[in-house]
Amino acid sequence: MDADAPIGVFDSGVGGLTVLRALTARLPDEHTIYLGDTARVPYGTRSGEVVTRYALMSARHLARHRIKLLVVACNTVSAHSLPALASALPIPVLGVIEPGAQLAAARTRGGAIAILGTPATIASGAYQRTLRRLAPLAPVIARACPLFVPLAEEGWTDGEVPRLVAERYLADLRRARVDTAVLGCTHYPLLARTIAEVLGPEVAIVDSAEAITRSVSTLLREHGLLRESGDSAARHRTLCTDVPERFRSVAERFLGRPVGEVELVDLAT
Amino acid sequence: MDADAPIGVFDSGVGGLTVLRALTARLPDEHTIYLGDTARVPYGTRSGEVVTRYALMSARHLARHRIKLLVVACNTVSAHSLPALASALPIPVLGVIEPGAQLAAARTRGGAIAILGTPATIASGAYQRTLRRLAPLAPVIARACPLFVPLAEEGWTDGEVPRLVAERYLADLRRARVDTAVLGCTHYPLLARTIAEVLGPEVAIVDSAEAITRSVSTLLREHGLLRESGDSAARHRTLCTDVPERFRSVAERFLGRPVGEVELVDLAT
């Protein structure tokens, strides 16, 4: 495996750009190639078999770009398809759930751990199962927050509306001795400040984008696969399966910088 | 063509059930067969070509059930794909946009007409073009309201949050001499009361589900295709391409009654 090869980042759509953002902030010398399956987003409303079929098509496409590591930014794919992906690709495959749960288990100080996610992620039970293994004594409260994704995509991340929505989803967690909350969806980091305000200063917020970035960094270092900056700057490519009208504006908000050229790919070929 | 044949209703997902609800309320003796392409919802973020390809697959599947008429409940398909559908099927194909625009043109009393829809419907310009033809003197204000769909699916249709969201999208329409507003999305009838309260009592609300139901009723009557109730009750079938976790609860809210058995179909075969 070549340290100079890019890190592949895969998501069902635009949300995984928050993971890419965290990744390039911590590992600025790494080449990256991002694939958003925007033609088939959202995965969260599909059955597990369909999600795995779609994920395999995307992962195989990225593998053809000779990536050294696949980061699965999508919580739904991380919940359903990691074993299938790992057995189909000759490289390490990392999902967001294990690193997020690990960080939460390390942060909790005897209180309850709250998992915030989409209805599909919560219903999959993946975070709950992982936390039972990593933090068997911690009570876990899973909470689906369906409106957080459209709020983040609309750019309504501060102010009265997101605050009221967060209150409605989360207010009772304040009475449940929660001391750690996992942002279990790639969109939620955009609402982190509002979520933190509603939960209060005693609650540690675990961002799964940050968590997986730590895991990637550790894995690359341990295997001697960190790229040396040398004299060439890191290159970043963005691939999508469809380019909807609003893609660029939403993508820029998620990535924190202009997204640059977006290459359209057809996974069926 | 057989008057006893069912009416086919097609939508990208669950939203079209508001059209089915209006249809069965006005034409209670008609058999219906509903197809929601829930494996590929939402269409609104796809390109026009992809939408038409998906719509053709769904429409051909419904045609094999020997429907007498196809109602396209989806605004995105109605905006992009009616000519392709009409030329592929041996039966009449009705979309929601023309009936909605007709009713708005009949209702306006010299003020402006507001079109409320998803970003994709608004960007398609389909309502705007149709109204320029049907009501050439009426100013048209098109307004994308992306959060209305997730609010309707979450069941947050009354109270503080939808009210604030509607205020943010619509408050300035009160100052623009709007006298008629078209609910240009199948999800919006669930928010009709909140929308009406924000727009004020002078604004007539045109529900495109009601509008297409009138058109269907007229067309069937004119062609002698209305079903006689006879001694058998109307039958209603519901087909989907994927059955997500929350489908039943959302579907019941949209349909106003339990959805009953949902048959899973594979459009690829």
C-alpha cells in the first residue's frame, strides 16, 4: 500500500463533507477523494439490503481510484454494510459508529450517554449495541431527530427555529442525567452549538466526524501510511452521482470552503 | 376502456396519498391502485432525465394493472415528465400542475398568485409557465419552502415550530398583495391550516390535490368512464418499491385512514 495514495471518503450525499472537513483539518497533507451518491440519497429510508447494494457499488468505484483506506462517513452504511464492504475491498474500511461510540465511552463520567441520529440510524440499534460492548454500565438513550437534517441543509443552524426544534427533541434529556451526547449523523455538527446550548454545559458533545478522524490518523500512523507533504500540495477530488440544483451551496456550508470542481460519475458502468 | 378498471395514482413516495385521499373522498366508487416509488424518493433532488426514467418505470408497472387513467401526484414528475409518460401509455395521463394552476387562475381576484413548493418544483418553473398562459395579467410569486416536507412527515403540523417556519417563508407575501396561494407539493395540505393562518383570511388556498380530483372527475364523466358502484365496494391497493420503517405511520397521517396491506414491487423486473 502506498502512503501517497488518497483516502477515500464515501457518503450517501453531501453530509459526509463534515467528515472530510474534519479529516483535512487534522491530516492536511493527505490526498482525498470524496464520493457522494447524490442520485440515490437518502439511504436512511432504504432497507438494509438496498443500502448494502448501493454502498458496494460506490465503494468499488472508489477502490478503482487506488485509495489506501475507505472512510464510510454515512451512519446508515456504517450500521448495515461494514462487513460486506470489508470483505469486498483489499483495504481497511472504517465506519463512523465504532469511533463515535469509543469516544463517548471515554468521555462519560458515570451519567447516561445520549445518541442523536436519524430515525434509520436509531432504529438500526448500531450505536446502542456498540455502547453496550464498550460502556456496559452506561445507560444509553437513543433519540431520533428527523428535522435536524433538513434544518442543516436549509442553513437554519442558529436562531429561534432550530432552538425550538432542539428543545422539543432534547429537553427531557436534561432530566435524564445525560453527561455525553453523540452527534450520530453527518449533518448534526452544523447544529452542534444549538444542541450544546439546549443540553447545557455539563454535557460533553461527541462529534463522530472528529472521532473517525482520530481513528484514521491512528491507523495510518501505525501502518506507516501517513503521507509526507514533500513538495506537492494535497489534492482533493469530489465525485457525485447526480448534481442537484442546490448541491454547491449546501456542500460549501458543510465543507466550510468552496467545493471546487464536482465530477459526475455513473456507478452503473 | 373499462369503467370498472382502477385509477392509477403514482408518486415518488408517500406524499401522493393526500391526492389519493382527495380522490377517494370525491369519487368513492372508484377502484384505485397507488404506487409510491419509496426506494428512490425523493425525486426532487434528481436531474430531469433521471426523474423521467424513474417515472416511466413506475408508470409502465401501473399500466400492467390495466388502469383506465394515470394520476401523477408528484409535482416533480408533473413538471418534467408528462409528455414522455403520455406518449408511452395508451391511457390519459394527468399531472397536478395544470389543474392547480387552473384553479388558481379561476380564484384570483386581481391580486398576485403565490406558488409554494419544493426547491425542485419552484426551480423547474412549471407552475410559473402555466400561470403565464392561464392568468397572463396576474403577478406570480414562487416560494420554495424546503422545511414543510419534513415537518409534515414528522407530524408537526400545528403549533409553534411550523408556525414560525411558515412565518419565515411566507410573512413577506402578506405585503405583496397575494390573494391566492397554491399548495404546490403533495405534503403541504397537512400544513394548510398553519399556512392559511400565516397568510391571513384574504388569501384563497388552492390545494392541488383537490384541483386534480376535479379534473379526474370531469374527464371520467365526459368519457363515460365513471364506475357504477353496483353491489361491490371500491378496492384500494397500495404498492411501494421499498417499505421503510416509518412508512405506515406517515402514510396513515397522509391518507387519513390506515393504509392496509402494502405490496412490495420490484420495478427492475
